[in-house]
Amino acid sequence: MSPVNAEDVAAADEDGDGKPDVVVTSSAGMCVLYGDGAGRFGPPVQYGVGAAPGVAPLHITTGSALGDGVLDVGVFSASQLGLNVFFRRRGP
């Protein structure tokens, strides 16, 4: 997946290491570029979002869906007409 054809972008600390990461949606799905805290990001790590083939996830949001202070990712897909939530657990 190439972040160049991004549909939507969000910045958040998705892995809980205290460093900002970038979450990107595109026609290929969703990926996270994990930050090193010095302004550089690793290669995109691909995650499936359940969208129908050829239909891009449209919007992305981050927040604590469970109210536990841990950032989760929400992706809206037109093919599903709904929101897929990816919960991040605290700790290993």
C-alpha cells in the first residue's frame, strides 16, 4: 500500500510508545506508519478493514472508544455503510 493515494489520514500514538504515528486509508485498506519520535516513520504496516474489493475506506478517526484512555481506530467504509473499530489493548 502506498500512502501516496491516501483517502484520509490521522495522527495518533497508536502503539502506546509515546511517539506520534500516522494512520492512512486508501483503496488498498488501512496502514499505520509507526513513528520513531525523531520525525521519521517506518514502512507502512497493512491492516484489512473489511471493505469490498475496489471500494476504498473513506474516513478514519482515532479516540478511546471504550473510554479507557487507549487510542482505538475507527474506519468508515461506504461498502459496509458502517464503522469498523480496531481496538488497541493496553500492554503486551
